[in-house]
Amino acid sequence: MGIASRLKTERYLLIAIAIGLFAFLSEQAIMEMGRGAALIAAVALVVTIVLASMRVAHHAEILAIKVGDPYGTMILTLSAVAVEVIILAIMVADESSPTLVRDTIYSALMLDINGILGLAALLGGLKHGEQPYNDNSGKTYGVMILTAIGISMIVPEFVPSDKWHYYSAFTIVAMIALYTLFLRMQVGQHSYFFSYSYPRSERKAEASAPHPDEGSTAVSIATILAGVVIIGVLAEFMSAFMTTGLKDTGAPLGLMALVVAAISAAPEILTALRAALRNRMQATVNIAMGASLSTVILTVPVMEAIALYTGQPFIMAMTPVQTVMVTITLIAAAINLNDGETNAIEGMTHFILFATFLMLTSLGL
């Protein structure tokens, strides 16, 4: 692919660079124009970040196709979590909200399991009926998510405030240990847990389906790294504009967290929906549940390390409403992902839970 063609293909990243430069040069002027201008600028930057993250996800998908499952979906989820962690770290530095990390992880869980998996299973079920996948993957993801959430966001409710740093250090070690073992399972002797052998006719159809333009592996890796840096710069300005735009507006406290979670989940939604509509539910389960697990198990140690470094703890214990919603979600997922087939009814149950989450967020709960 020539330079001109490559630049045309990556026009969204080029637009993101131009908008980032404009935001840098006009930040003070926009702030002086008032809350409305700041909010408009924040929305424009959110859209720009989503477009840039979709290019990152596109190149992650190219690598995923080359290496196949389960490595492929691992690359997709890790790229999304990397974007989320960078945005979250920047916003935590600019924001004084001690609950932003907790609320973002909670929102990501609701988006990934109830939003992505629910919508994908609903639409895929309406098109294909029952959609098969490897039930070992659903069970493994479910118990790992439950353990990680319990350790990092339920137990902290009972930890004395003067001993938070001890538990933070323990949480970091525990999350790293869990993820190390999970990674070994996913790419090692238990990799078959996260793959599914489709009938030959379906494999032929998949092979003949159009794939993303490939290019070289080096170009994809370089574009992913460049995209993450660009997103980090844009997130810095987005955080400042959004803080100013939402100040004293009475907006729900969880709105900022929902925005961060939605930015990282946007590319995953498209990938998961495409997989479900092609009757490839295994990829959808890996993306939705894998993203949920990666969000908890990777975001928590990074943010806890920042808390230990700064000496300022985050409030990680979930509220009663959040605990109830996560509990219902994980119970529903354990039941629905237990038989190796999804259908529209199972998808609808999760999508209704997602709608409930949005309703509660709008009420400030």
C-alpha cells in the first residue's frame, strides 16, 4: 500500500491529530467562552477519541485475524483496556472524584456483559436462532470476574481506612497473579476453553468473508501505538473541557465514568455484533466477557499503584445499588452461559439489565 493510500486509510487518526492541535492552541479561548462552549468541545473530542479508538481496534482486529483465537480476542480486549486505562489515569489526575475509578469499572462491566453481549445475543438469536459456543469459556470468564470484583470492589468496604495501603498492595499482587494464570490458561494448555470448532461449511463461509485490509504486522503495531498516544493527548483536553462543561449542572456523578467506559467499548460493540450476525458467538463471548475481566484485572492494579504512589486512596467499594446490579448480572451470565448456546431471550435479559443500569445512572444511583 502506497503512502497516499495509507494516509487516506488512516484519515481518522490524521483528523484526530489536527483536532488535538486545535484544542491545544484554543484551549484557553474555549474555556473563556463559558460552559456551553466547553461542553461542545468535550463532545467533539469524545467523538474524535471514539473514531481514533476504532482505528486502533481495526488494526488490533487485523492482528487478531492473523493469529486466530484465543490470541486474537485477547489482542482486541487488551487494546481496548489500554485505551481505557490511559483515559482513566489522565482523568483521575485532573479530577478530584475518588469514585471515578470504581464507577468506570462498574460501567464497563455493565456495558460489556449486559450491553455488548446482550445486544449481540439478541440480534444474533433473532437472525440465527440458537448460537453455539464453548461453554468452558463462559464459566471460566464468569468465575474469574466474580473473584476479581469480589477482591477489588466488595471486600474493600470492610478494610479499615488507616490500612488501605496494605490492602491496595495486596490487591495489586492478587490481580497480577490471577491474570498471569488466566493468560497461561488462555494461550497454553487450556486454550481450547476459549475456541470453538465450527462446522466445515461455516468455516468455509468465514474464510470467504471479507477481512480488513491487512498490510504488514509492523504497520499495524505502529499504528496501534501511535493511536494510543493520540488518544491520551485528546483525553487530556477532553477531561478539562468536560469538567468545566459539567460543573454545577447537576449532571449524574456516574456520567463521566459512563463516558470513559463507552469510549473504550465502542469498537468492541461493532466487532462483537459483526461476529454474532455471522453466527460466530464464540468471538462475541470472548470479546464481551474478556473485556470485562481485563477491565477489572488490569485497570485495578494500575490505578491502585497510582494511589499508592500519590498517597491518595480511591474509593473502590461499590455502592449497594452497584453491588446488586453486578450480582444480578453475574448470576444471569452464569445461567445463560452454562449450556453452550445463546438465544434471543438470553440476550434480551442482559439488554434489559443494561437499560436498567442506564436508568439508574440517569437517576444518579
